[in-house]
Amino acid sequence: LLSDMGRKFAALPLYYESLEARRNTLGDGHLSTLESINNLAVHLSKMGESDRALPLYHEVLTAQRKKFGNRHPDTLNSINNMAGYLRNAGKYSESHRLYEEAVTASREISGDRDPHTLHYMNGMARALHKEDNLEESRKLFEEVLAGRREVLGDQHPRTVTSIKWFLELVKDMGDVEEANKLQAELSSLKQAS
């Protein structure tokens, strides 16, 4: 709650306290402990403490691969989190490899239109954009956007977020016509809400 209120530094000791309590009570490999580790890693990343977050992301992903295997939903979520961290750190090829793993497994397990698959695909499209692989990014964003429109609807926050990321991409590609369409759609959605 404190983190959501913008009080990230005040919340940090609570994340550590929760993690320590779960490690002591439940053990390192317990699902609740892994969740606390992941929450702390995400919180540290949001605070700009990437160097402190990375070992925690690694710890969670390694434990989940060992405990659940590579295709379990919790493992796939951790792969996605690590990929996002690496993308934000500018390690695009490493990020791309992990996104590819998550997307491929999620497509096989849950299908192309599963919200998790679409979430992983959205992250991968962003990584491709950062790599300047604009055409591949565009194809993936188009697929994500079509899927989110179908599954979640036009006004869902994740659909709107995909529109914003796609808008950024088409602007970078110099596609003024598509950018204008997307900008008009965002304006219309904002007025409707």
C-alpha cells in the first residue's frame, strides 16, 4: 500500500521484514517466500536499485525452474520479470532470449490469446523496439493489440497501454498516418472514460 501511494522508501523495510519472516518460517523455496523475493525485486527495480534487484530476480527464477520446471505459470512469470529487468537495463539480446522462451512456452500451454501470453508478447515487442528491430516489433505489437482487443476489449488498461507502446513505435518508424489513427483512438478512449 505504501508503495502504491508513492512512498517507496517507507515501504522498503516492510518488504525486507516480510521476506525475512517468510524465509525463517516457511523456508527459502516456499512459494510465499519466492513471492516475497519477487515483490522485493520489483520494488527495488521501481526505486532504481537495479543492482540490488538482479540477484533477487535470479534467485526466484532459479528456484522456480528447480521446483516447478520451465513451463509452470509461476516460472514463466519470473522469466518475464527477468526479461523486463534486462530490457530496462539495456541488455536487449538477453532480454529477447528470455521473452522468446516465455512467449513460446505460454503459446504452447495456454494459446495465443491467453492474457499472460499477450503480456509476454507485449514485453517482447518492446524489447524488439529497443533493439531497433522495428518491423518485427510492429508485427508483434499488431498481434498483441488484436489479441487484447479481442480478449480484453478496447478500453481495458492493458489494451490502452499496448496502443500507447504501438504509437511510440510507429512514430519512430515515421508512419504518420498510423500514428494519427492511434492518437485519435487514445483521445477518444480518454473522453469515453
